[in-house]
Amino acid sequence: MSNPSTRSQVGDPGTDQAGGRVPLWVSIVVILGALLLLTGAIISKVDPTFLTNGSPMTEAARVYADYMFARNLALALILLLCLAIRARKMLAGLMVLIALIQIIDVADDLAREAFLLAPGLLVFAVVFLLGAWRLFGQAIWHVNAWRD
């Protein structure tokens, strides 16, 4: 016999219900993020000189391009998988990870005085953090958001 006060409430956005509905705007953000990641993966494999501003490819640049291909492809696929199976908490955690990657990219771009991409990356990170917050049902810095 279960205690009704300990069970997840159907309308509670903080619960991680199996098969729980992902808000439409979060789904759109995830799909757009996955498309951006897939685009980066394809560019790094098809035309890695795009990553070097047209400079000749060195062996080090080739290694980086291959790393970017693998990282972006894996992140995009797992984002889409988590969305498809409605794994809300896993999707939220992955969104936080991707946002953190973007924030580190922004910091790196600013340190190198490469200001062109920083605003777009920052917007991408903030939107992903807001989506994760919505999926967790509470602020991402609350420890309980990460626990079962």
C-alpha cells in the first residue's frame, strides 16, 4: 500500500515522471541545439578548414576537428534520444552540461578577444539553462533538482 503524500503529483513540474511531457518550447530548444551541434559535427568532418578560418590544416587541427566531430555528434544524438524517450531529468542534466560547455567557450572567446561568437553562445547557454530549470522544476543549483 502506498502513501498518497509520498507519490509524485501529476501536475507537479518538479517530478520526474516516466514519460512525462516535455514542454513544447523546451523541445524546440533541444531540437535547435541538436541541429547546431550536428552542423558543427558535419562541418568539422566535411570542411575542417572552416574551423581554421581557411588556413591550411595541420595535424593538430585535424585532431581537434575529429574531436569536435565526435563530441558534437554524440551530444546531439543523446539530446535527441533523451527528448524522444522523455527522460526529463537526464535531458535536463545534459542541457546543463551543454550550457556549461557554451559558457566555457564564451569565456575562452572573450579571453582571446574573439567577440563575434560570444553573444550567440551565451544566448544558447542561457536558453538551455532555462530549459533545464523548467525540466527539473526548480533552480539547477538546488541539490534536490539532481537527486532522485
